[in-house]
Amino acid sequence: MAPTDTDFRLYLVTSGTDRHTVDTAAKVAAAGAGVVQVRAKDLSTRDLLSLVTECATAVHRANPQTKVVVDDRADVAYAARRTGAPVNGVHLGQDDLPPDAARDMLGPDALIGLTTGTLPLVEAAEEFHQSHPGVIDYIGAGPFRPTPTKDSGRAPIGVEGYRPLVTATSLPVVAIGDVTPDDVAALSATGIAGCAMVRALMHADKPGELARRALESFGSE
């Protein structure tokens, strides 16, 4: 199981593949984000490894407490860690490497998340967690609302939809899907562990300021 000091309250999912991606990740980490997920689904494996390494290095320099995970690709996370890059783990989709295989690959200290988004998927993740403790560290659940950055094929959850998901699992739940800082207070009141943001931070003129605002809002209702 990963270290228990992971702060999920603000979780950045990157977009883009250029210097802006790296710089924004560092600014959001410096503002206090607990997790940065590097996501670039269309990059080649080599280019993704390069981006992950660059982002992880910049994030660690900005805030050593921020955890960096790779979207989908446990192999890339493994390769980055082998080179000494400060990469903490992987966030897996339902069709990616099984969580127990990713844990075997990345080791006991890695941070491993799993995408869910419906009550049956959350219940399945919890059942797996009970039978394989220490494999999954948290689950992502979305979409909160429809989003152009990822078509999950699942219906939007909405604020109140998170309460039964949180109740159904002992794992930390991170809300995702076009979440903005204005949504954080209401979402945090449902019992989720954190909010993942993509466009709200990646497209912001001042991502650090927005990140701080989101953190201040978490738990304010």
C-alpha cells in the first residue's frame, strides 16, 4: 500500500504535451495539490516517458509532497521509476493492467488508483479491495458532469450521486469530470476525498491561484 500521507483534496490531471503542461503541473503542485496525474493518451511510449519524467521532476522540485502518477500506463510508470524519476505510481482504467499486476510491477510503495463511476464499479472495486488489501489506494469516480476531455460512456453523477458511492467503499473517492473550483465545497460535503480537475486548471491564466482557491473551498460546507 502507498504511503498514507497522500492528500487527495486537489488532484490535477494534465492535458497537452508541451512546456505549458510541465509548467502548469509545477505551479499547481506549488500551490498545494496533493496529486498530479500525467495524461497524454496519444503520445508514443517514448514521448510519454519523456513527458512523465519532465513533469515529475518539475513537480517534485515545486513540492516534494505532491505525488505523481501516470494515466493508464503502468509500464511507463515502472520505466520512469527505474531511471530515478520521482514518479509515485499509476492510475488505471477498467481496461488497463489489473491492479494486482500493477502492484506486483511497481512495488508496495507505489500509489495505485482505479477508475470507477457507477455504483456497481465502486462495489466491485471495494470487493477487490477487501479480498486484496493494499493493492488499490483510491478510486476515481466520474464524470461529475459531461466533459469534452474524456468520453467515459457513463452518465454524469452530479453532486448528490457521490454520496452512495462514498458509502459503498472504504477507499478514498476522487471526483472527476469537468470539476471547477466553484464545485469543490459542495462536492467535499458528500464525503469524497478530493476533486480532480483538468480544464479548470490547465486552461487557467493563473492556475496556482485557482488551485489555492479550490483547496480553501474543500470542506467549507
